[in-house]
Amino acid sequence: MALFSLGMITSESVSGQSNSTSRPEYVLVIHGGAGVLESAPADIQAKYHNGLREALLAGEAVLKSGGSAIDAIVAAITKMEDNPLFNAGKGAVYNEAGEITMDASIMEGKEGRAGAVGLVKHTKNPILAAKAIMDDGRHVFLVGEGAEIFAQKAGVEMVEQDYFYTQPRWDAYEHTLKTKLEREFHLNSKGTVGAAALDKHGNLAAGTSTGGMHFKRVGRLGDSPVIGAGTWADNQSCAVSATGHGEYFIRNNVASDISARMKYLGETLQKAADYVIMDKLMKIEAEGGIIAVDKDGNIAMPFNTTGMYRGYVKAGEKPVTKIYIGE
């Protein structure tokens, strides 16, 4: 795997941590997936920067008007789910049976309410289905047909599988099918999307949405819909959304582990996040990264691959978007 030693990547170049002496009115941080990213032509990079910026502006509009962190991350993630550049919603990848199945989760930090969906095939915006489950409150996690029946009754838009078709994703599926060159744990460079936010009321929230792993086995779920692994929010510590090799992120409970280290060891967000991503995961050769914001408005964006589509915006500041190491 194309992993890098911690000594080769500085904390600043990886995380983009931005500390301030006083808590900003609001903060939004997003990601569009981590992976082994090759240097792309300037016009392609511009498309990703624009896609990230559009998501940031959609979420910031909610926060600026006094809206909740939950509504802000939903606004940001739906923008990315509708953008075929990202592996979520419209840009989702195919499984080994040539189907698109998607997962998503959401959590708020004040009361710890959460919702998640897995293996949905017709939900236009899986993050909306996850939020509907959270708002209903009876369950946390619904999968497959049952999840979509519930979501449809809750008013979430359903579409045919054809809606999710994109030529590059289908070409990748056919290539893998014909050549059998698929790597079991390959990280697609256009991956999972997620967001974490702090609103004017001091509440945190996080959400994650994905089309999963390219050519995954039928029925496979990754970390994105798993509360504690791919998504976590706690007003006493931080809000986290993860992207990477889901099996390892589940086994190491990545998102909530960062929060726990802050609460029980007294670590800063940056220290906790760097340890989990740049030490704990690297020791087991697990690729990926996270984006997070803490209760004081500090952010962290560590990743142990060559790149991660990411960005953030704070009250009174211009949006920032990045792709590669060192930006």
C-alpha cells in the first residue's frame, strides 16, 4: 500500500489545523474522500475545488443564518451526493454484481441522536434517509428495502438505478470484470463524502455518505454508515467524518476513538486525530483520513494517503479547499 511514514508528513501539511483564541461563530469542514491521488490536469483539479466549494457554501449558508449543524452538514453532503465527481449518490461506484448500493449516517452532538442507512439502491440522497431515521427516533440503522420503504414514507426522493449511472464508473466496473485486476481493498480516489460542523448555538454534528468500495462484494457495508467508526459527534469533544479502508475503520472504531482520547486523555483534537490516523492506522497499513471540528471550533484533517479532497470555512473567513499533501 502507498502509505507514508509520519516523519515524511508534517502535521500542518496533513491536517490544515486552524486554532483560534476564541470560538468562531460557526465552522464547517468537509471531505470528498481520501486515496492514492495522482496529479491531475489543472482543469480536473478545478472541478474538484469547485465541487468542494459549492458544498461548503451550501452548508455555510445554513450556519450563517443561524441554522443547525445538522442542517448544515445535510446541505453540504447533498451537494456532493448530487455531484458525479464524488463516490456518493450520483457518482457512486458499482459492486461486483454491477449494482449501485449506498450507505450513509448522521449524528448530532447535543443528545447523541443518530441515524444510518445501508445498501440502499434507489434513494437519491442517502444522507436524507439517514436524517429521517434520526428524526423518527425509533431506530438508528435501517438497511436495504426496509430502509427505502421507511425513507419514501418520510418523503425522501426515490429514483431508478439508471439515475446513478456515470460512464467512468461503468467503464471501471467493466474493466475490473473483464481483467480481474481488482484489488480487494483498493481505495478509489474519488471516495466517500462527509461533513462536520459547529453551529452558532455551540452544537456539533457530523455525517458521512458513500457508494462504498469499487467492485465490493454483494451485501458489503463499510464504516460510513457505522456510528462510531465512520461518523461521530459529541458536544463535549468533537464531530468526525471518516474516509478510507472501511474494514479497518470499523475494527478500530476510528471516529469515536478520536473523541474518547480527547475526553479521557485530555488530548487536543489535533493530537488525537494524528495519533489515530498517522500512528494507529499506519501500523496496520490502513489507508484513509478524517475531517473533524471540536467544541472550540478547531479543525483537523489528517490523512495517510497521497491526497484527500477536503475543505473548511469559518465565520468571517473565505472557504479553503485542498486536494494533495502540502497544500
